[in-house]
Amino acid sequence: MTLSRSYKDEIGSEREYEVIVILKPDSTSENIQVITKRLMEMVDKNSGKVLNIENWGRRNLAYEIAKAKKGIYLYYRLLGYYEMIPEVERLLRMIEKVVRYQTILVDENVDPAARPDQVDESMLEAISEIHTPVYTESESNNNYTGGRHSNYDDFNDDEEDDFDVEDDKE
């Protein structure tokens, strides 16, 4: 397959992307390994490489998606040409366990030799472990005030206004 190039790209350079994937909360570690291997095969097929993979664990979603309030977050850092991303996103749309994904362009005109591969078989085993982060009370959303000022004493309406209004009725 001949790779076309964008006119903005310098010769011999590639683009660096971040892909964040949210899986259904009932996904198993085997599902995570299969999804990661399929994504890595797609990236290799399109002359790219996977720089980093992280499992951020099972987390609460900001809002309910597909009747789920939690999801398993996976983070991928990719290096390749711009044609790779539509293929990766097409693959993610076809996987039933994927609820949402987002791709972000991190850097253009990256020298591929400057970014070595960091992914090996031991990382695949490590990301398949599903963990749930434990939050302290200060990190939780229990202190959310709904966008209002939390100290209402500063806004006492009982005080008189500081200015006088004269009525000019004639």
C-alpha cells in the first residue's frame, strides 16, 4: 500500500497521536488483550508504531453511556501517518465492547527515530489487569456546589445599597 502524505508534513516525519478508549465495565482482561492486539496489528499494517499503552482502570463516567455509569479507560500513544487514524477509528467502531473513543493529534513532523518503541509482551499482560482507583474524600465530587458560591454570607441582601438615588419628579 502506497502511503500518501499531507502537504504539511515534512519528508521522513510522522505524526504522534493519543487515543483514549472507554470500554464497557463488564469487559474482561481477555477482552482488553484482544482489543489491544487488534489495534496494534492495525497500526503495524498502516506503517505506524505503538509508543505507549496504559490501563487507567474502571472509573466513573461523567454521564451515563449505554446504560453504564462506569467504564474501563485505556490510553494508547501512536506514531504514524495521518491515514492510519481513520482505520484505527473504524476498527474501534466495529468492536462491541468499545463505548467511546477520542483521538488527539499531539505533535506533527516527528522524527520516527526519536521515539523508540516501548511496547512489549509484558506490557500487554500489565494492561489487562483491571483495577478501580480509590479516591480520597477531597478528590471525590462530594464537595461540588453546583456552580454556586459556597459561602452565602458574602452575599447578604439585607444590607442597604451604598449609593443614593434621587427622584427627579416635577
